[in-house]
Amino acid sequence: MFGKIFLLLVGVLLGSFLLAGCESFSTYRYKKNVKSVIASNKGEFQYCACVASMDGQVVDGRMEIRFKINESGKVTETWTDPEVYNKNLAACVINEIMKMSFESRGEVAEVNYPFVFVGKKFTESEKKMGKEYCENNRRQSKAIVEP
């Protein structure tokens, strides 16, 4: 519970944020590792939302990303609902998930992971910085370690 509140507070401080929960796994052997890897990469997902929001796209909403992890812990497939509310944001999130590696568990797992994004209204100075603003937030997010 504290971890989700922490993610919420960090997200509010950094702009666009995500809060994930109610995920499903084809095997529970991956559950703890997947949550940990997703949480440790939250800055990447926030960057996706920040850039989309900066470009004037609708960011607010929930999207479920499904992915397959092979026996050695590599992500081999990702997909989402073809009618997802923001295809560019979904593509960025999927791209980040494809880069991730998980602990090898010796079996294939299918994961259904929900992301909830809330956009941010940018100030004029933030708009002038553009994507550099989003990049700065990504670096700050990596520096924050969840207790």
C-alpha cells in the first residue's frame, strides 16, 4: 500500500504519473520480479506520458499492456488492445517493455499489466523546454529509490 502511495506522490511531483495494479500472470513465479522491474523503470513510462502530453495528446486513462516473457527472462512479445485510447503512448510503453529483462524462471509467462496515466498541464517555461523537461524528469525519477 505504501509503495502505491509513494508512486502516486512521486508522479504528482514529476508531472504525468502511473499507478499500476490488478495485474495478472499466467504463472505467479514471475509476479514479484515483474512488479519490481516495472517499478524500477517507472521513469521511462513517465517519460512516454510526458512527451505525449507535451505534444498535446490525451494521456489520461488506463491501458493494459500484455507481454510474454520467455524461459530466459526476455520479453518476446507485447501487445495491447488495438482500440487503445492513445496509440503513440502505447507504442512508447511497449517499446520500453521490450527493452526489459526479468529473472530467468525456466518457463514462459504471459503478463497483463495495467498502467494508469494522468496528464499534466505545463507552464509556459516547461513548454519552452519541451522534451528536455521530460528528459530531466526521467533522470530525477531514476534517482528516487522506492523504500
